[in-house]
Amino acid sequence: MMTRFRKVDDMLFYRINGSRQLYRSFFGYITHLGGARVTLASILFLFIISEYFTHIKQTVSVALVSLVISHILMTIIKKLVRRIRPYITLPNAILHGYEFNDHSFPSGHSTAIFSITIPFMIQYPTTMLILFPLSWLVGYSRVVLGVHYPSDVLAGAFLAFATALIMLLFIS
């Protein structure tokens, strides 16, 4: 069963990764929305504006705690699983951009963006119309750029979802 899963994961990787240069350039910008600078700046911005828009304060707190805890868990899982990045292991994988030295499972960018957006999507369902596609694009970009398998992205999103849900239960 794992062999079949791995084949599907590899097949999806090649379909997503083997794209045109213009397409990869677009996703080269989108991917930064899940990076440390943007996610930390976003949560800081949300924290500041929550002083004025107090109805979002609890959701911002959940997003902040989810981001921190999911990042710690993601780092531990990466060290335990030690999955080598696809551009290193798969022949003909296209790397667009930075070569990472750490492991690929789960995707840190996907974990980060979903950790911030999921609390808002749960508390304010209409935000899902913007936040889910935005978060999905960040995850998709990681495969387009050749630094993650699709399953890395799904694992990061699931880790963020589980963390955010638990934090919503504890903080609410």
C-alpha cells in the first residue's frame, strides 16, 4: 500500500512540478506568503489591529498560538521522519529557487499559512472564500517549486488544522 501511495505522490509531484517558467515564477512569489517573514509580520499586524477590532482578538490569539505550536511540532516531525526533498531524490524534478538543507515532511510553509488562516476560517466562515484558496496556493507553490511532495503539503495543512482546532477548544 505504501508503494502505491508513493507512486501516486510522485506522479502528482511530476504533474505539478513540470510547468512552464512563467507559471513557476508566479508561484515563486506566492510561496513567500507561507514563509517566516510574511507569517510573522501578518500575525503581528493582526495582533496590533485586534486592539482596535476587539471582536477578532480571540481568533488572532488562537492563530498566534497555533502558529507557534504547529511550528514546534513540524520541526520535531521533520527531524523524526527525515524525508529527503523531491528535487534531490526524483530524477527530472525541477527546482525553482532556493535549495533547502532540511527535510521535506511536513511542509513548513503550508503549516504556517494554514495555522494562521484556519482559525479565521472556522470563526468567520465567509473568510474561507479568500483564505482557503490563498492557503492552498501557498501549498501548491511548494510542489511547483520542487521543494515538497504533495503529501508534505497535505501533512502540513493537517498539522495546522489539528493544532488550530485544539487551540480553539482550549482558548475559546
